[in-house]
Amino acid sequence: MYVLSALWNVTLVRLPYIKSHCYLRRTLILSSPGRKIARKMSGQSRNSWIIKDDPRLVSARQKDFFVDIIDERRHTSDIGWALRQREVPAYKYNKARSPAEIKNDVLKSDRVKYAVEKIMEESGASLTDVMKEAESIVDEMAHNLRVGVIRGFAIFLVKVMKKLFQRVYVNEEAISKVRTLIKEYPVLLMPSHRSYLDFLLMSYVFFHYDLPLPVIAAAMDFMGMKFFGWLLRNSGAFYIRRSFGDDQLYWAVFTEYVQTHICNGDSPVEFYVEGTRSRTQKSLPPKFGMMSASLEPYFKAQVPDIMVLPISISYDRVLEEKLYAYELLGVPKPKESASGVFKARSILEEDFGNVHIFIGDPVSIRNYSVGSVDRTSHSISPRYIASLSFQEQALIQKLSYDVTLQQLRNMAISPWSMIAAVLLQNLDGIPLRQLVKEVEWLKRQASNLGAYIDYPVNETAEAIVHHNVFTHKNIAKITEDGIVELVSDDSMLVDKNGDNLMTQAAQELMVCLYRNQLLNVFVRVAMVAIPINSCVKDTLLIAELRSQYQLLEKLLNQEFIFMPGQTDQDFDMALSCLTRTCGVIVQDGSVMIKKSTNKYTTFFSQMFEPFLLGYWVMCRYLLSIQNGAHGKPLVKLPKTISKEAQVLSSQLIRDSHIKHKEVLSLDMMNNSLHSLYHLGAVHKEKREGKTYMYPNLVLLSKVTEDLSKFIEVPPMPQTTINMDTKTVVVNAKL
Amino acid sequence: MSQRHSIEGKDCATDVDPPSIPKRRQELLKWNGWGYKDSKFIVNKDNHVEFTGERYQLSGHTMTLLRDWMIKTVGISLDHKTPPQPELTAKDMPTPVRNEEFLADIRRTNISHSDDCQDRLFRAHGHTLSEMFILREGRFSRMPDLVVWPASHNEVVKLVELANKHNVCIIPFGGGTSVSEALLCPEQETRMIISLDTSQMNKILWVDEKNLVAHIECGIIGQDLERLLAKKGYCTGHEPDSMEFSSLGGWVATRASGMKKNIYGNIEDLVVHVKCVTPRGTMEKSCQVPRLSSGPDIHHFILGSEGTLGVVTEVTLKIRPVPECKKYGSIVFPDFEHGVACLREIAKQKCAPASIRLMDNEQFQFGHALKPESKSTFTNFMDGLKKFYITRIKGFDLNTMAVATLLFEGAKKDVDAQEKRVYEIAAQFGGLAGGAENGERGYMLTFAIAYIRDLGFEYYIVAESFETSVPWDRCLDLCTNVKDRLHRECKERGIQFPPYITCRVTQTYDAGACVYFYFGFNYRGIQNPVQLYDDIESCARDEILANGGSISHHHGVGKLRKRWLKKTVGEVGVGAMRAIKEYLDPQNIFGSGNLMVGDPEESAHNSSNSNVSLPSKL
Ligand SMILES: Cc1cc2nc3c(=O)[nH]c(=O)nc-3n(C[C@H](O)[C@H](O)[C@H](O)COP(=O)(O)OP(=O)(O)OC[C@H]3O[C@@H](n4cnc5c(N)ncnc54)[C@H](O)[C@@H]3O)c2cc1C
């Protein structure tokens, strides 16, 4: 809990410190080697100890705490670099094993033996058969980390990196810490996950700094790809099925495979708390399975401690932006094939700007669990039987959230994110001058809230905007008369409705992806700003505001990351931010609405408006579902519900009732459905092994009403929409 | 007050041998350290460590490697000494609480007693680090008000009756080797406290050769017991490392464990019959049988009761003929892990010799440093050869190697057969026979370490041992994790010198093992080292429990480990123990406050926190 409450405080004060620190560092670096040369070139400089007094001449190889690690690769031989002798630190209790030995140890482990025996008992299968299955599971799973392959791969990787990116920044100070940590304790690497490139970059960074190459829990998607699957396996990827339900044998093999790496500290183990790539670029609520499996060895006292490293990887431009946009809409991406990320050579011709990799402060699970976990509870049964106490499970959840939040906190936010946020509130275009002003304003707000904004100090705001729009020329442009606007896709894909709505939506969604990177910074203040901004009374009691905040958090907690159980502190913190720096006025326990609705509250509210609108559409759609036979509500598959809600959205967009095409996102629809389920407004029912859903009309109406108070909602005429073969009638009944 | 010592050992008339430890302990034993006054480690004029006296194999020898080892491993400096305070005298001790009616009554009996301040001081403590530091640097705020020396079971009965009548607190005292703060007087005790010293009840009352049992008074100490039995050709085989000083009653009261338990068993296996005087009356069984099915075994109420229920006065113990053959041995392993695996296998095959202990590398090196200066160049030469063989030919690393020490006992042919089997198993785990001498030195280390701690005290070192029992599957992890925890705590608490941390697997069982840790550090530049030591040891104990280890294998709970008792036996368990206490001793006459008695938080730290005021001269 303390970690999160510290979050706000710490991040708020962090920025000035960093700035001054980086300033110091930069002058130091420049002055020492330059002294002699500067004297010779007298006259060029006013002060003899300065060699470059035009800030624009100073390279961006180093900035703040970041260092570009591919800069030097542009000047010397890649092959020499890839083949160099690497002095890699090893865990102090490690016993060297080959990948084959690891597999063997897994198969011989007590845990697998125990599972095998149970299965034999239950199914009557023979030992050889069950063992064979276990072997095939290990074979499917195991990595085959090999230095030779790594070196070859490194050459390939570095070439790709140099092509794709201008700079790959790493906060180098963390590296020496990681070096010592790796010797002391087993290490878990938990990068944020916004692109396939994440784990390539991680391995690249570790290779670059002579750190042991991580083994990486990867989804099976890659395994299918012939060469690439092989390459990744040999570079340390191990493959895990997305779901293996109650397959005991798979569980046992998987758990043992992960844990044996941790206990013996063979390699740092890397996985994504988010479970999968965040297509929306916002971060996904954490998953606990992998985390539980990796921390169990500590709770069972098989290791003295485990160190968790949250790592934030931020991209100026995401490789998969287009792919994501179409995935979110649930329609196939036109032209190039969806899986061919790397086949598409053309991608190498494009500029993806910079990448920032920030290795956060390590979390010691021992320190983290002091006082909240009693490991003695495992003393009276064998350690290979999986078991975690309630306290341990709760702790794992909390840690997972903390890690995700720390990842978010350490993201480097590109100016483009802010441009995107402004553009989305000005879908018809905005004059460059005004855009620059807005972006500067927004940047200040984000900084005040503790975000690290990657804003070059040596360039004018105008130049920055120009540069960023240029990098993203596939989605935005500056017209000749100085208007910045979205580019419409040139592909003339027309769908069955006779328009290219989905193509347009994809263009808009790509912009949303970048705005999304900013949203976690603002979400808490926005959830306070929204009720203020939409309040029709003169004053709003803090208690009432708080309960509206709580409702919003419940609604949006599939979209954004909130630490469970910390709603009240978050609210207090956000409100005090608004009163301290954003002109919100509280008197006698109430917010003075008139005085408090201002540019801040309006802008913050509007950033989140599309979400509330999307959720409202979902509600309206659900309300329109007619009863089935016997007065029972009609049950539907969640997927179907989302799809049908999307159809309603498209209708509302076509009728110009809604501007934001973002509401077409199926991801948004799924999230809203889940939140409504947690709010009790939708129920689940299992039929033939599948989960169906149906609305609880009373609660749902209430939520719909609440939502329509926060935002301006379109009128709901009775419309009939055609869904494949069925006809769905949507009417205005509430 | 008058002192009536029964000076001539006329009570022990059955045997001509006087007991090794005199009634006035101060005549023979150190007042503020371990063991005999004449035996100690000193730094001699050549700046080498030497062991004085002539009692032990090491006596009179110089350990030429030891000084450098101490400098290297714990960073001592011969220039920085911490000498102890001068001997405590009456003015430094609390005035005795007097229960006049009790005193009047006791004078009417013939029971020997004394309130001499040295008699009281010698019975005010055991041998934990914090108790030693009180002696070296501080004061006791509470100590026994009177020492009594009953000479027989009946005198004990009389004493307990009087105490019960006058509400006087009794703390039984055996050999004073307690390492759990069990002998410390509770600070808040306002009643008169008498220390019931059992040392004069030291006779072997009879030996029954038909059943191979002996009936013995509780105050006899280990070395006397074995010496007297040996005269008749027998032994008990119970040899805790403290056997030179600890008593039979003490063993029963703490559930002691002897080094050779693999053949002879622990104290609970050796006891056939016990007589225990409680305020409710004497508790004993009416038969002397090998096994009994009659409900919970009342012996087990007494075993490990730590002086909280009554006084053990007489015990019938199993005895064995003195073995024909006794042989040391050792096995060298490439590392500790191989050693643990080997010990596990030996336990599995149930062929463990009388004693088998596995020392980790740190302890192996310590043992090496204890080597007396070799008189002959030939031994040096041989040592060189051995080392060459092990490190060069066999590829062992001197910095990871671990050594198991072995002691075989029995008939010659059995010993030979057992030896062969053990070495065969060892070979499967990469173990090499390392010779008898290494083995013997390993056992020497055990007794030497108690003396050597006193030398450390002189040079800013605080050190202590603690132990636990653990299932086999967790044994290695426990050793690793506890050591890691200790190192980490030392670092995080700002101890500047490398701590000395070592362990050995010191007993093996079917289902697990006993692990023994030594932990010490150089406290130069640190405030209140005793408290710091205590805090770190507590962390280690937490870690032990988290690793599936126990509160104690044989040292007991006393007051030092009370706070982990409930966690160990559960709320109901503690409640049941308390119910027994309540029935046997409703007035809390046996008020030492050990184990389940009283609130763990209150008394646990009476010694190190408040009982002492250590000058911060550092
Ligand atoms: C260097 C050293 C080595 C040691 N090695 C071992 C070892 O190998 N194995 C082992 O088990 N322990 C060992 N110990 C711990 C200690 O020796 C044992 O706990 C021993 O059993 C204590 O016996 P004692 O006679 O010294 O009892 P004391 O220290 O005098 O008393 C211990 C406790 O027992 C109670 N008590 C004593 N006598 C009686 C009695 N007759 N009736 C009722 N209660 C009584 C006391 O009140 C006190 O609570 C060692 C200690 C030291 C200092």
C-alpha cells in the first residue's frame, strides 16, 4: 500500500530533481574532454571551457538519465561487437546447467512425479504414456538458450534496431545495480508490453551490457513461425499455452520449469505482468498466474529472496500501430498480412523515432512481504504440492498492481502523445500555432502530475511539433495553410454499408493509441474533474464527489490501472492536485462548481469522454436486448454482445450522433461489459461450458442514467439495426 | 546468615571419587566465562594464540594459524582489546529478598544453604551471550536470594514443601550450562528466589546389570557419570558437548541430545524412570518397564519442562557395556550439498555411526586454523601431501569443500563393517576418506569453541550458537537461506566487518536432521552489540521457521525463545501445557518463567534490554 501512496508524492517531486541532475551531468561530460580543444579553437566560443555553445549542436546521445546504446553501434563493427568476450555475472548459488539438463531436471522433479502419479491413478494411463506426454510438454515449452545463436541474432538485431530507430535509450545507472542484484538473488524482469519488440529490446539491452540473457515466457503465437520460432527459442524464449485450465500435468511441468530457473538462478526470468500486449497502449490490468508461479519459491523458502524489476519500454512510434487499430476494431487489416511484422521489409524503411527503456527500482519480495505473510504455513506439507496462502495471494495481487503502476510511472511520454490528445479534441483540425500552445500547456500539466515527458530542451515547441507530426505522417499532416489534421487512409476499402467507416476509424484509433499513453497520468484527476464539470448544481459535496469518483473507478478499472483498496487515497490525492494547481475551489466541504469549472477540468474531462460514451452505448445496447421465452432474458455470448454494440455505435456515428469513432473499439466494448458485470448490471450464466451474459435491467438502467449525467449523450431514436441475419430493435425505453 | 556446608563428601560415601565440580564452583570455574579457570585461549608473548592448562589435548599448544584466521575472517585487531570489568562483589549485587519464616524453617532442617554473594552470582545465569555480557560489562538486577544444596530426594521434598508453604520461588540449578536464559531470575519476581543446586545429589544409587539400567541422582554431571560407570564397565553413551559440566537433571529438564545418540539415543530414549518432586507431590511411575500403554506418557510432561513443574531428583537410565572399539574418521566432500545428500543417504540406510557431523567450508577452515603447531616436520609433510592429493588430483576446491566427521563405536568387527559401508556410500556422493585425525579435530572444535568465544570477547567479537531441526528435503535450503539472511541483516544493520557465519548438520534422523549454526561478528564502531546480536539472531530464527525448521532441537526454549512457542505448538498446545502447570504448581513456585509460563513478550528480553546497563564505552 505504501508504495502506491508514495507514488504520487515521489513523482511530483521527481522532475525538478532530474532536470537539475541531468543538467549537471551534461556539463560535466562536455567540459572535461573538451578543455584542450576548446582553447585551440579560441574565438569560436565566448567561454573557453565551452566547446558547443549552441545547444542545438549538442547531440542527444545522452539526456537526463538516459544513454543511447545504439549510437556507438553506428561507428564500429557490429560483428566485432557481437563476438566480443562477455563477462557475465552469475547468481551466487547457481550451478551451471545446459538447457537439456534443465529439461531433464524438470522431468525428474518431485512436482512432476507427483502429478504423473496422480494422473495415472485417475486415468489409468501407463507411466510411459504419461511420461511421454510430460516430455512432449517440456519439449514444446523449453528454450534452448545458446550463446552462438545469440551472437548471430545480435548482429541481426542490431542492424534492425539501427534501421528502425533513431535512438534506443536506457537509464544506464540502473545497469550496475542490476549487475550486483543478479549475483545476489534470482531476478524477475517485468517489462511493460506494448510491442513484440519488447523482448527483443530487453535481450538486446542485456546483451549490450554484458548481462546474462533472460529467458522469456512467450505466448505460443511465435512458435508457429518456422524460422522465427526457432530463433527465439534459441535466444531464450520458452513457450506457454495461453490457457491450460485444469490440465494438471501441464501445470506441474510449467510451474517446475519456471521455478527451477528461479531457484537455480540460471538466467533472469522475464515475463509480462500484463499477460499480453496492450493493444491500446494503456497497460492491461495485471494477471497473476505467472507472478504466483515465480514467487512461490520464496514463500516456500527455496530461495532467500527474489528481486522484481519493473521495466518501462516506451516507443515514440509503435511498430504495430496499424495492426492494433484493426485488431481493436475486430476487422481484418487491409493489404499486408497480419502476422508478417518482420516479413514486411518496407517497415525497415520507416522511421520509428526513439525508444526509452527505463529499468525501475527493484522490489525485494522479502522486504515487500514483511509483516503480511507467514511462510511457516508451508512447513507441514511437501513443497512440490502447489499451495499459496490467502495472504500470499493477496500480496501477489498487490505486487502485480504495484509493478504495473511503477511501469506506468517510469514511461517516457513523447510529445506526440500530447499532440494526439489535442488532435482528438479537434477532429476537424487545429491551427499549428494553437496546437503548439495547447501542447505546451498539456505538457506542463503532465509534468506537474509526475510524468516524464521526453521534451527536448534545445528545440522550440514549434520544431518539436513539426518533427513529431512528420514522424507520424501516416496519420497526421500540416496543411499548407498551417492546419494540423488527421490524414485519411488512402486505401479505398469500402465495407458492406457502402462507406469506409472502419478504415476511417482505424486512422482515428491509431491517434488514440498515442493519446492513451498519456491517459494513466491524468485518469485520477479526470475522474474528479468529470463530476465537477458535469455538475448542474452550484456546489458539490466532497462526499458526493467521492462516491462519483468511486463509481467512475469501478466503471473504468478495466481500462486503467487502479490499486485495489486504494480508491480513497487516490481520490484525496487527485482532488488536492486539482485544488493546488488547477483552480478547483473547495469551501466548507463542497466544491464551488462555477469557479471550479475551467480549462483544466474541461480538458481533463474531455480526454476521457469517448470512454464514457462508449460505455453508454454498451448500456443502451444491453437495455435493448429483448426477453427470450418465459420472460427470461435472452442470454448472449460476450463476443456477440460486443459485436452488436459495435453495430449500434456505427449506426450512431453514421447518423452523426457520435463523433468519436473510437467507440467502435471492441476492446472498449469488452471492457465495459466486464465492468458492468462487476457492477452487477450484467449477469453471467454457464451453458454447455460456455459463458453467456444477460443484463440486470434495474441496475443497468441506473448505471446508464449515471453515465448520461457525466457526459452529453446523443438522442436515442428508435432504430432498427441489421445484424447479419437478425434484426435488433433499439428503442428509447429506459 | 550462617553457612552450613557439608564439607567432607561423606554423603558420597558409596564412592571414593569426589565430584569433579566442587560445591563452591568459584574455586574451580571462571566467574565470567566458560569452563575451568586454568584453561583458556590467550594471546602469548609471540602474539600467537595459545591454549593454557593441561586438561585438554590442545592444552599447552600454540595454534599458529588461529590469529591470522581471526584477523582475516572477522577482522579482529590485536591492538583493540575489550577487557572485562573487575570481578563483581557484594556491593554490585542486589540485596537478597528474605522470607524470614522460610529461613527460620530451613534452619530447622539440615539442608545446606548459603546467601554468599558469589554462590548466588554463580547460579544467576547460564551461558548465553547476553548473560556473559552481563558478567563482563553489567549488573544483574535480580539474582537468587539463597542457594540451597539438598543432598537427597527427601530433602528436595522437604524444600518444595517449605517453599509451597511460604510462597517462595524455586529455580532448580544443575550444571548451569543452559543456553536459553532458563536460569535467569525473572526481573519482576518479588518473592524470595532460591536456587536449588542439585550438585550434591550426585550418586549412582544402584546398577541393575540384568536389565542394563542404573538408578542415578539428578545432580551428577556427565563426566562423573561416565567415569563412575566405566569403572564397572558400563556407559550411558549420553554425551552432549557440555557433558563436562551439565547434569542428568538438566538433561531431562531440557530434553538434551548427545553426540552419540545414533547408538544410545537422546535423553528421552535413555530414560526408563523419573522421579519428579512437584508442589502437588512426587510424580513417578510405579514400574520400571521398557514401554507402557497407559495414556499420555507422564515422563513427557517432565522431559523438557525446564524447571517449571518441579525438580527431577532421581532417574533410571539405560546403560551399555563400554564399547570395545572407538574410532574417528572423516569424509571430505567437494561441497556442502554433496555432503548433505550423503548424510541423507546414510540416514536412509540406517547405518549412521555413533556420530556423524557435516561441517560447512567455513567450519572446516576454522578447524584447520585450530591445528596446533606441528611438532614434527613429517606430519607437516604428510599434510602437504594430503592437501595436494585432494585439491590437485581430485580437483576439490579448498573454498567450497565440506568435511564430515565420524565417530564409530562398537565391537571391532562391527565398526569395521560399518566403516566400510559408510565410506562406500560417501564415494557415491564424491566423498573421500579424510583420515581419523581430521575427524578427531572436528570434535575438538566443538568443545574448544566454547572457550574460544571468551577470547573473541576480548577483541570486540560477539558470538553465539543456535540450532534447529528440519526435514531432510528442506535441510540444504534452510542452511543457505539462514546464512544469507544473517549476512543480509549484518549488512543492512551497518556491521562493518564480515560476520562469521557457519553451520553444520550435527545429527541425522530418519525424517530430518539437526543443524547447528555459529554466528559472530566484530562490533567495533557499533552501539549495544548484544541487542544487535539478539535482533539478528531473532531474524535468523524467523527465517528458520519460514524454512520449515523448529524452535529448537535440543537447547530448549527458556526465556530466549518463548516468543516462538505459540507458533510452534499452537494456541491449544500452549493451553494444554499451561493446564498441566496449573495443576502441578498452582502457586507458580517453580517461577523461572520459562517455556509456556507467563507472557512471552514481557520476560523474553529481560536480560538484554533492561536487566543490564551496558556502558557505551565503544
Ligand atoms: C558449550 C555448550 C555445549 C552444549 N552442548 C549441548 C549438547 O550437545 N546437547 C544438548 O542437549 N545441550 C547442550 N548444551 C545445552 C545445555 O548443556 C543443556 O541444556 C543441558 O541439558 C543443561 O544441563 P544443566 O545441568 O547445565 O542445566 P542448567 O543449565 O543448570 O539448567 C537448565 C534448565 O533445567 C532446569 N533444571 C536443571 N536441573 C533440574 C532438575 N534436576 N530438575 C528440574 N529442572 C532442572 C533449570 O531450572 C533450567 O531451567 C550445551 C551448552 C553449552 C554451553
